[in-house]
Amino acid sequence: MLLNNGITGFSDDKALLPMMSCDEFKRICYEIAISLKFNIESFDFKLEGKNFYSAKVKINNDTIFILLNAYYPIIAFALKISPFNNEYLDIEMLSNEFIKFYHILTVSELESSITNEEKECLNDYELKQLKYYKPDNVAGVIFNYWD
């Protein structure tokens, strides 16, 4: 099951939502960057209108985004991110390192449909957002641009 209560960042009591550590994410990214010899260009820890943190990295000549859900230790990799369409990809060398710290979602998991069983795990506030935004898949819930 990929969806859990609070994963969207919406709740009746935001104070009860656990937050992933920005400092720890940054430290882990730098450790892995040194190990795999890639550059980190920037981090985005703002949560206005979205529910995830990101690191923009340069691997060879490719720009890749490492996304971390702000409330659960769940990571995905993307070629591009935008409010209308994130383009996800599987990167084995990154997965092999980040799996030591986080749950890695594959493109197949991200593109899977939201099941009724998963909806039952979300709180009422999240279900209202789901009804309003109508995400196409699990990725649209775990890495969302809802305000």
C-alpha cells in the first residue's frame, strides 16, 4: 500500500503530521553525490502549494530531480517537475543508494491507479482534495501541487 494518512500534507491538525528532515535529506544527498560523483545544483524545501522537497542534481549531462515526500520517507526520481506533469524515471544507481534511507517508488508504482483500499487510508481532508484535484495516479497524490 503506497498511500497513508497524511501523505498529501492535508489533515485536520497539521501539527500532528510528521515532517521529514530537510537537513537529513540534504546530508544524504551530499553523501550519495560524493559516492557516485555527481553534482547537486540546488534544493527546494518550500512547501507552498506542494507536499514534497526536491534536490536538483546533474548526473553526466542530465538534470534529474530527487523528490522526497515531506511527510513520509518516500522518494522518486524525475526528469522534469511541474504543477501539471512530473516526468518520472527509474535510476538504478540512485535507487541502490537511496534505498538505504528511504522507500523508492518505481515509475510503475507511481503510474498505478489509486485503489479504493488506498483511499480508505486517507483522512477526510485528503479525500476532499482527491475529489477536487482528481489525480490520475498514485504519483499525483504522493507528490502533489495542491494548495
